[in-house]
Amino acid sequence: MQPIRVTVLISGNGTNLEALLMAIKEKQLPVQVVQVISNRKEAYGLERAKKHRVPCRVMPVDAGENHGTQLLHWLEEASTDLVVLAGYLKKVPQEVLSRYENRVINIHPSLIPAFAGPGWYGMKVHEGVWTRGVKVTGATVHFVNGEMDAGPIILQEALVLEEDDQPADIQQKVLTLEHRLLPQAVAFFAAGRIVVSDGRTIIKSGVDHP
Ligand code: GRF
């Protein structure tokens, strides 16, 4: 089976990128990360990519109107099958979403629709969770559509919080979950097991990677 070709978009630390690269290697997933694109040249995730010998590109998003055209060009040039947003903090241009409908996935550090949508990103999510005093949070992998955190949900996993968890503890615990969930979703995509219908997804049965 030919591996699917994945472009990962990042803005920061890139621990989810690293988890994906490790899972591909360890579980021999039929997936190849063909390039990593960051909107910030200082993003530490670029170092992680280089360590794994993955080609990197930097595309500052205020670089003008062409950014959608440029991004689409890079995606197509690398024959990308799937785009993974792994801590990418910019909006994906509509022309990319149209061309890659149900082929762009994002990981969000809460149980969507809670603590999701405009303004809910990074530590703000975990601070919101702490302030509201919810007892359960988690992570969500979803397809990206034009609306923030609103596309069809692929996978979710919940996490029961401890009384004394602070926002930084919550972030760490959720990240650990994310590092399992994102590679799992990519593996399901690669196996052609995700069916989207009426804004919902169904994961078809099949052989799970251990
Ligand atoms: C993760 O919490 C992810 O859910 C969110 O941004 C964070 C990125 O972390 N979208 P990292 O860069 O993968 O370490």
C-alpha cells in the first residue's frame, strides 16, 4: 500500500508533530509526512521536523494576499493527500479548504463544543476549564471547515480532572491525550475508515494499529 502523503502545519512547539512522526515510525503507519509548514520561523516544531529529516517551509501569513495561493501550491507540489493542523494558529484560507474538503484535520485541546470557537486556543482553553471548574475535559480531532472548531468530529477522548489540577497540569494531561489521539485519527484516515455524512463522521470497523 502506498503511504498517504501528509503536510503538517504548525505555529509553535510541535509536540503533536513529534508524536505523529514517532507513531508513524513505531507503528509503521502507512503515512509519510512530506513537509512541515510553519507560519513562524522560530517555531520549535521546525527543529523537530529537521531531526526527523522532514522538509520544512516557513510561510509568514501576513505575507500578503497570495498566502492561500502559495499554500495551495506547496500542498499540491508535494502531492498532499491530507493536511494536519498541529498547533497551527492561523486560519486556513478558503481556497485550500475548498480544494481539500474533509482532508484537513485539526486537534483541539478540549471536548468540542466546550471551550471551542473564536478566542479559545492554547492556554486560554485550560484556564477557561479551570476557572469554570469543570470536572471533565479532553481533546478532539475534527475536520476543518470554514468555521472555527466547527467541522465534523473524528475522535474525542475525555479526561477526569483532579481537584488540585492547575491550568498547566491540565495542559500537560490533555497534551498526553492529544499525542495518542492525533496519530490514531491520521491512521484511520490513511486506512480510509472515516466516513463523513451530514456533518458527522463514522469510523468504519477495521484492523486497529496496536
Ligand atoms: C495543542 O494543545 C493543540 O491541541 C493546539 O495547540 C497545541 C499545540 O501543541 N491546537 P504542540 O505545538 O503540538 O506542542
